[in-house]
Amino acid sequence: MAAEHVARDADIAPVAALIADPTRAAILTALLGGRALAAGELARLAGVSAATASAHLSRLLDGGLVDVVRQGRHRYYRLAGHEVAEVLEVLARVGTRPPVRSLRQSRQARLLEEARTCYDHLAGRAGVGLLDQLRAGGHLDGEEVTPAGERLLARLGVDVTAARRARRRFAPECLDWTERRAHLGGALGAAVTGALLDLGWYVRGPVPRAVTLTDEGRGGLAALFSGKELTSHTPVT
Amino acid sequence: MAAEHVARDADIAPVAALIADPTRAAILTALLGGRALAAGELARLAGVSAATASAHLSRLLDGGLVDVVRQGRHRYYRLAGHEVAEVLEVLARVGTRPPVRSLRQSRQARLLEEARTCYDHLAGRAGVGLLDQLRAGGHLDGEEVTPAGERLLARLGVDVTAARRARRRFAPECLDWTERRAHLGGALGAAVTGALLDLGWYVRGPVPRAVTLTDEGRGGLAALFSGKELTSHTPVT
DNA sequence: GCCATGCTTCGACGGGGCCCGAAACGTCCG
DNA sequence: CGGACGTTTCGGGCCCCGTCGAAGCATGGC
């Protein structure tokens, strides 16, 4: 008896197989932010050679999980649609279930949930909170920096004009997978995060993507957002 | 303590790898009906030897995707929870549905499109229609059951309060991958579907996840939704 | 007790997929 | 036009994983 088989559902195995490889999973997770990333960046993020990443991207491509857009000598890849993102999120919800084994891992997990870099900008509770504060304070309106925002960012040492000229999107929202809310991405997000690290307000720790708020940073951010300016002129927009 | 990988993102790859094998995917899909099936039965359904199926089930087990309950010399496996069912459904939505080949398969496919169980609640045209009618009749408002809805469900024998206490979401929409519209899921969806089966209004058929509407069910549902209360002993609200 | 039945473990076999370095291809820039 | 850079293709090495038959444990019936 040949395996006579009953009613076909959509076969889920091939799709799952595409996600099953750790490197491809890393690539897809990196793309979860919604931004399109170049092949080289993805290779670096996933920790494999360009050749390997290229092979993976090729498979993801004709598996229909990612799209590609050619731009000059770069190829920017992004998730093929929101359904793909959904799959990844639902999968992540099941995958985290065997939660944490060692105390050490749980400490690291908490660190990452609190504050980490998402490629080159700040994510986690800290990242989401930062975006909230910028919006609430009227420093950021949609994707645009307000005059008040310009002043605030200048005090951080952020070169907003340079960020505006960058070839990537200026200030897109980047969806945070632990908080399920947006944090600040793009050129501006990277610039702000760079400034925060330069000022020593956040420092990188031993855990790969984790960053931690220093006492100096806590004070600095409080002063920055407190309305009370350290300097004289208070913006009265 | 070599290769102690540092706190990763929710690692979706291992879970995906469990689903990625065609045999395991077949097993999981078979379990999507919500019933617990014996290991031997699953082996036959998947078209592999008992030894092979056993190995797969073992991996699914400590991957946390299935539960097992021993009963005599049988071991009945079932999906570990509705989250797992969700993953499979979402995955199916992305997967390419291969075209139907044989007449027999097409008949079965039509059955499944008409009415089937989605893990433990009703899906297909019947499921979508049911949700529509509940909404249209003012029995369900968003995720909440209205007073009118309480009365209607009571007549079906559904214990709404029990469903409310369940640890899963009460009445979430579950996207139907054949209809591409929502049907009723969650604790309430399961309870209603259970009631419909208990009443004999729907019966399970030979095709794994398919259910069919009985004449009695047709009449019952018509009466239920017609505003006109059912025959004799029906206390008028 | 003893055998039948359901399921799991063991050992061995075969295939597919992941990885990289090197080289080819394309594009941008001086 | 030539050199630098990003990306893909090619070739080869390696390991993991799915598969089965046969033997080992359980359980239930008689």
C-alpha cells in the first residue's frame, strides 16, 4: 500500500525548514524590524561568511520568505510580508517556553530586555522609552525632528543634519520584539545611540548586545528630559 | 561548559526544526484535529515505521510540542497547547498550497473547506459563518458575550462562565486559512464546538479534521438564530 | 505464568545540507 | 579604464539526521 494520503493541508514542512536553520533564523529575526538590510550586513549579523549568507538568502528568496531590492552594488533584503513576520513572532512565543535554565542566563535575558542594541540603535525597554519620551516631549513628530528636538539632540552631540543626509531612512520606527512596541531606528536612531555611548551614559557589557545605563546616564537623561534645562534658554514652543 | 551560548533571542530555530521534517509535520497536522492519537496510528498516518514515529514523537515531546498520556499499553499523543496549534495554522497560511490532484482528494478538500476543526474549534465556511451570525445577531460584541448571547449559548449547553475562567484567551478571532476571514477561537470557540458535537449537530467524519452538519444540526441552528425560539418547551427568554 | 500486542531502544546505513575559501560577476569611483 | 568593493557561484569537506529491522520493555488477556 503506497502511502495513500488523505486531504492535503498546505505543507508546512518546507517553510518550517527554511526557518529551522539557526543562521537563517538569525537573518529573519534581524529583518523582523521591518527594515531592509544589505546582504553583507546580514552575513555579519548572523556571524557567517558572505558566501554562506548569500546561499541562505537565495533559499529564503525562492521560498518566498524574503524580498530583495537591488540598489547599486548592494542588495537589500526584507521580509516578504506581514504573514512572515507573524510566523516568526508566533514561533518565538512557543520557542521561549522552556524559559531559562541557569541563573546566569536569566540575568542576561533581563539585561537584554532592559536595554540592548538592535543592530546599531537602542532597543528594549530603554529604546521604547526613549522614543516615547521624544514623542511626548514634542521633540519628534512622526519621522520629523521638531525645532525643540533639534536643540535637545544638539545638546547630546547628535549631528541631525548628517543623519538626514545618510542613505538610510532617517527616523523609522523599528518594532521591538520584546516590548512589542516601536523604538527609534534608522540613521537618527543610530546617531542618538552613538552619542549615548560616546557620552558614557550607556556602556556595552560583556553580554553581546546588552548595554547598561550608567549613573551618569541616568542623571543626564533625567536632566535632559526634565524640561528644566541645564542651560539658560527653555524652549517654549 | 564549552559553547555555552549567551542569551539568545527567542530561539525560533529549534522549534522550527521540529516542524521542518515532513514526517513530524504530518504527525502534528494529524493532531491538529484536537483528538489525542496513539503512536501506532500516527505512524500509519505519516507512512513510516513504528520505530521512526517513536523517535519523532520522542523529539516532539521534549521539544514541548506534544503531550502524552499513557493508557494501558497505548500512548496517546496530542498537541501540547493551543499555542502550538496556532503556530501550525499560521505556518500553513504562508506555505504554498499545492494544487489538488485526484478527484477523491478534491472531494476531501471541499469537505475541509466547508467545515473542519481547527485544533479544538470550528473552522472553514461553517466556522466563519458561525462567527458572522453571532456578531450579526448581537450575541457577541468584540470579544465579549452580550446578555442575549449568554442566553443563546446557554440553550446550546455552553458554560460561558467556565470558558471565561479558562487560562487561554476567551474569544479571540482565529484567522481561517481557507476563507481568509476570522472564525471563533479560544476558550469560547472550543466550548461552542464541543457543544455542537455533543448535540450531534456536527459529527466527525472519516476524513481527519472534517466535520459535517447533520440534518438535526441544520434545523437546530436555523431555529437557534431565527429569533423564533425552538419548539415546545422553550422558555421565552 | 505465558504469549500477544504496543511502543521504544539499538546499530547501521545513506543522503542532504551547512560551511568556507577562492574565483567570477557587477557596480561605483577616481 | 583600472582598482576597490559588494555579492554570487563553484567545489569540496564534514556532520547531522531520518530511516529501517531486530531486539528489548512494558502492559493486558487468558
